[in-house]
Amino acid sequence: MSIDFKGRVAIVTGAGGGLGRQHALGLAARGAKVVVNDLGGARDGSGHSLTAAESVVAEIRAAGGEAIANGASVTDWDAVQAMVQQAIDTWGRVDILVNNAGILRDKTFAKMDLADFRLVIDVHLMGAVHCTKAVWPHMVAQKYGRILMTTSSTGLYGNFGQSNYGAAKLALVGFMQTLALEGAKHDIRVNSLAPTAATRMTEGLMPEAVLAALQPQAVVPAMLVLVSEDAPTRTILCAGGGNVEAANITMTQGDWIGLDSDAPERLAAQLDQVRDRAGDMVPPNGSAQGAHEVAHATARLT
């Protein structure tokens, strides 16, 4: 099965360098018309220049592809709406959105300024919200859409000194879970990708030898699958160094502790059983948690 994007229009945010650039090049190489969005700022989000986006557009055009540059900040709702309209005016549709833009403001939580916490949330989470909100009505109208959230191992599992980044990145998974359910009837599929790659964002965070093994282009195949016509939905893939894994938010079978006054003590005594991963499940939606608990309670009371 060959994956191609002929006739498809994609928006990739944060595509002026690093992983976003590889995403844009990868989509264009397989036929997509690409809006290369990049604010052109520093790793911490400061500054603004369209040069980086224009450079990637030049690469795509030199290879025979179609692309346009856009310098909108994903934190600016009006600018994001204008970016989507630019794609519609140029090519008539938007089929794919890769929410890749991000910044870092790393510090331990004790030393972190709240402004840095808010800004990271604003760029990663609200940036993805803005872009998704802007493309959503177009995807609903055309009954087709593929949206990718860029999550992270920090959001899924935690990393020291990145409480703001981790909070934003796991929030994107929650965003994905509900959008995938709401978009299903319109063939809008929503997935998440947790990349491990040597980019400007990871400089200084890993040894040079490790970074050398983590080329950004190794993440691109997972991205292409997650935004392809036959993409899954509500899927979290982790990718790095040529390896790909799937991550899931699971729920154990648990144990019934009842409503008696000693319920806290019973839970403390049974906590290992509650946490036992044997037979754990991936609930199809949030209501399934409640249904599981009601079923156990009903069985005990009848």
C-alpha cells in the first residue's frame, strides 16, 4: 500500500526548522500542497521572522512541490484564521493539520515564573486549539480531515524541570480523545505523536551521541501514517531513532472497596490489587469508566 497525498492540502505549524521542516518536506514529497507556518522565533518563543518558513517553501518548490509560507503566531486567533483562509484561497481546501509549533521555558516548578507556565500552555495547547478550531468547519463541510497533535514523553510520563511543557502536552492527548469522537461522523481522524528527535528544542537536553542517533526524519513515517487517508483515530504513537511504539491511557480492573466507614482503610490495604495491570483496558470513551464502576457496584449489591 503506497501512502500519497496528491490533491491534499496540509498546514504544518512550527515548520521552519527541525521536526516541523521534516514534516513539511515529507508531506510535500508525497504530493501534498503545504502551508509552511513558522513564527521564526527563538526556542523560548521570542522574536519573529518569516525567513525560516520561506526557506522551507523554497526547498519544496525546488523539488517540484507546492508550498506557501505563513508567519502567524499560533497564539493569535485572528492570525490563525487568516492562515487557514490563505490555504483556502490558494488551494480551495484544508485536509491535514499538523500541530507542531512549540516552545520551551524549562525550570523546576519551584523556580518557574507563572508567566512562563502560562506561555508554554498558550503556545502548545491553545495554539493547537486555535488551529484546530479554524480548520474544523472546513473539514466538517468536506467530510474529511486529518489532525495531528504533537504530544511528548514529558506529558505521557514526566521529565524533570518541564512541568509546564508536560501539562500542555498531556492536555493535547485529552483534546485528541474527545475530538476523535466528535469528528468520527465527518471522517475527521485525530491522533497524537510523541517524537524523540534531535532538534533545536532538544539541544542541551541529551548527550551529543544520543542526539546523533535521533534524526528528525526518523519520526516522519509515523506522522505520515497518522495523517494518511487510512489513518487510525485516537491513536498515540511514540517515534524516535527509527523505532515506533504505541502509548495508551489504560484502566485496571480495580477492586471494590464499598461505602462503609472503613473504605479508606480497605483501599489502602487493597491498593496493590487496584493497581494490578493484569487485564487492564483502554476504555472506548470517558463514560466507560463510570459504566465499569456501576457494573461492579451493581454486582455487589444484588
